Amino acid sequence: MSIEATPRPRPAVGLGRRRRLATAGPLALCTGLLVAVAALSLTQGAASIPPGTAIAFVLNRLPLIHIGVEAPASWETIVVDVRLPRLLAAGVVGAALAYSGAAYQGVFRNPLADPYLLGVASGAALGASIAIVSPLESSSYEFGWVPLLAFAGAALAVLLAYGFAQSGRTVSNTALILAGIAISSVASAITSFILLTGGDRAQPILSFLFGSFNTASWTRLVVGAPYLLGGAAVIALHARLLNVLQLDEEQAAQLGVDVARSKVILLAAASLVAATAVAMAGVIGFVGLVVPHVTRMVFGGDYRRLLPLAALLGASFLIGTDVLARTLLRPQEVPVGIVTAMVGGPFFLYLLRVRRIGGFR
Amino acid sequence: MSAAHAPAAVALLAARGVTVDLGGAPVLRGVDLDVRGHEVVGLLGPNGAGKSTFLRAATGLVPLAGGSIAVEGVAVDRIARRDLARAVAVVQQLPEAPGSMLVEELVLLGRNPHLGLLSRESAHDYAVAADAMRRTGCEEFAHRPLRTLSGGQRRRAFIARALAQEPRLLLLDEPNANLDVQAQAEAFELLRALARDGVGVLVAVHDLTLAAAYCDRVAMLVDGRVIASGAPAEVVTSEVVSRVYGDRVIVIPHPQSGAPIVVPAVMERADA
């Protein structure tokens, strides 16, 4: 240690610029991947439409762009009204699950945390089940009661878990996880009961439990967007605090973080994002657990870089697995949640063997 | 090694009758302690005396069962965490951090209390962090992940993070643990240099000799009570030391400075 009487701040050793460069490269890489997977998604399906034509249809919808295309009129409908909303839904849900998963893992300082930890998935499934078997579903409500009650169920589950875990102004991570597990089991038990006793009317519950984008529509995207963007913006504002929280709660407090308040805000925002994603597409597992984890393994644990990269990779991953879901057993569709687990599980095991699990301790 | 400057008017840290119960067991019982700018104060005492608890209480992390702790004249539990972190920095004994975090990333987190929710680190923040790493000798391993560091390097990285906070009061818990003799001396010389700049330093230490050599004042904490406090030569005496640690150690004067040195009182050796 060299000793000097007075601190004389000197120009830094380029740390700030190195950090920005370290972010720009991976960001460009992941954006490129997303664009490639999105283009693939537009061309795949019952009608095989060339990539150039498909992209031209999409670009023509933007202002000030007109590209002449010679193709059947029905192709344009397929690309713009069927495949594009489905592509966007898969991308948005994948990004949302990965983003909220990264925030959950950061708050809990645990690589095994995922956005369903506090009951978002089982609460949403219960809400959706109630909507499916109740008389509501047959009523004429254009948006659909399933996403609405799914969202309410998810929100209620998280609020209950938090309420039970809280003591005074603070809430311990262990208590939160245990409360989340308890609430999840109760909600899952009721869902199973509805599924078993509901007869044929309850069958759509299964497709909610595995997740699917075949009900994707522009309406759902537009309704969900404000919640997703609002929640994501709050998390983005807390990215640096998530870095501080990686130390531990006592050190974070000594570095000026109001830990109790930051935790409430982050968990609320992450749960909002995850609940919206589940309401839009059902319970899609694995993305929220594995994508943030893989992102951390590859690109490091700085949350200001990790959050946007996890969102881009989550979107790419889910768009890609949705293409597989649509094409593997054509014309039949495999629930996308099954594909994410079938593809993601082995890949994750491979990463575990090749690059030892790490990034946390 | 007495401070050349006059002590500041308001104590940076003022503890009065601090009493702490942890799980019903009294850990601190009526501790009085002041730390002013420009001085290094040593908190001495055997294991379990309550040194670490006192440091945690000083940052408002432990509820007080009695008494008060004020930082710059304001009760600690009335100061917002961010404001407190701009005044007081802490170096814990064995702080945890992700093994993949780089040293420079860790040190930069010390700037957190100076940054708003929307702001990014400015050139000034990077310069302060770089300076903190330079003063603690972390530059050569600034780009390395924490998991690759030796115990001594790791400790220096955490001290650098505390310096990056630009605190007026610095609290350290056993900063010399895991350090070799040379590094221990360097660590305490750094504390002296900080005190010269006006920082108030409170350091919990096991090593009585080290404390006596570098501290302006020391307080001996035993079973949660301060049993002696004052200049090292008044506290680190044969009488106090044998009362606290038993008769297996003796205090002798340093051959050059006359500062007290505590050594084992070897009466017989197994091979003698």
C-alpha cells in the first residue's frame, strides 16, 4: 500500500469507457440474434413465405416506407395479422420473463430464483382456471376474462406471500420464499381440483398451464404493454442498486441503500412484469430461470448490462422455441412451455458441465 | 503519534450509554465513546467483548436497548441511509461479495451514496475510485475478479471501496486480520494518513501492540463495558492487560518509541 497524505483525484484509468464498450458489443450481438430469429419466425408456418417478402410486408406497415411486393394477398394477412402478433407476443413474453427473472435473482441473491417464486404462476393458473370454468368465459367480452383473472390471481398470490412473510418494516428472503411456496401449493391444489372435476370445460386449463401463443392478438399486446414497460422501467432505474444488493443486505445498507424499500419496489415491479407475461401467454417455465442465469455466465453480473441483455436473449429464446413449437409436429402445435423445457434443460445441463455454474459466490 | 490538528468541535461519532441486547443477552452495557476528526481510535478487547456489535450499532444496523449514538450531532436512526453512507464508511471483518465481481466494480460501488437514482458515474466518480485503489495498492489487481484474490488483497479492495465513499468517519473491524506483519503496518499507516486528512477513524483491533503503536486513543471493551479508555500508554498497561487477558502476557516498552508492547509471558518452554 502506498501512502499519501492528500488524495488527489486523477483522471481514471479509462474504467468508464471500458464499461461502456463492454456493454455495446454484447448488446449489438444479442440484438442481431433477435433480428435473425424474428425473421425466421415470420417465414415459418403452414405457408412457406420467403424471408424477403415477409420482411417487406412488415416494413410496409411502418410510416414512410413502401416496398413493392408481388405475392398473394393472403400472404400479407398471414404475415401481418397472424405471424407478426404471435412473434411480438413471444418476444415480449420472453423478454418479460427473463427480465423479471434477473430482477428476482438479484433481489434474492440466488441463481435458483425465478419469476414464479412468489406465486405468480400458480396464482395466475388459478385465476385462469376460474375464468375458464365459470360462466364468464362464454360471455361476450372481447379481451377475454382469462388474462384478466390470471393477472388478478398472480397479483393476489404475490401480495399474500409478501403479507405473510413481512414482519414490521422488513421481510426476510427465507420467509418470502417459504410463503411463496406455501401460497403456490394451495393455488396449485385448487387448480388441480378444478381441472379434475371440471370435465371437458376445464380442458383449456391445460393449455394455459403449458403456455401458448396461439391466442396472441394485437389487443392483448396493447393492453399488456403499459404494465410491462412500467415495471421494466422501474427495474431499470434500480439496476445500480441491484449491483449493490449483490454484496449483502448489511453492506448494501452501509452503502446507502434503503434495503427494505428497494426490495418492495423491485419485487413489486418484477412481479407486475411476470404477471402480465403469464396473463398474456400462460405459464411458460424455464425462461425466467435459465435465460438470466446463462446471460450472467456469459456476460457477467453487472445488472446495468445484464438486464437488457437478458431481455434480448429471452425474447430470442422464446421466439425460437415458438417456431419449433409450431413446426416440429406440423400441422399439430406443441405447447411452447414443453418446448422451452425440452430445449432449455439439456442446454443448461451442458453449460453446467462445460462452464461451472457460477456468477454468484 | 498524537494528532497535530485541534480536535473538531462536534464529535463525528458520539456514543452515550449505548446498551444493546441481542436475543435477550446484553452485548453492550452503557458504552460511552467519542471519535473526532483527525484521530484514530482503537476499540480493544477479547473475543465476544462487543466490538463488532458496537460498529454495527454505529451505522444504525442494531436496535439500541438504551443510550444514544449520534453522527455529527444527529441521532443515527434519524439519518437517511444515503446521507449516513456519505458520512460513514464501514469495512466489515469478512464481507461477502460475488466471486465474479471485479475489484474495480466493487470499489465503484463505494460511489453509490453519492449517486442519484437516475445518475451514472461521472468522470469524477471514476477518478475517486481510481484514487482509492491507488492509495490502497489495489491497482495491480483492479481488473481481477474477487475470487482470485488473496486474503490480504481482498481486504485492501474492501478498504478501497470504503475510501471511495469519501467518508468523514471510517469504521473498520479487524482490518489487520489475514495480513502479514508488513501489510498490517501499511494498513495502519494508511489509517494514520487518513486521519491527517481529517477523517475520524474507529478501528476494532485484537492486536494490542499494533493498536498502541498507531492509535491516538484506545478504549478497552470487556463484556460490553468500557473498562479503560485514554492514551494507549494509559490503557495498555500490565495492570489492565492482566486483568483482561490473565497473567500469561506481559507489557514491555518498545525499545525505540517506548510504546507498550504486549508479548506472551514465557515462563518455561517444553524443550527447555
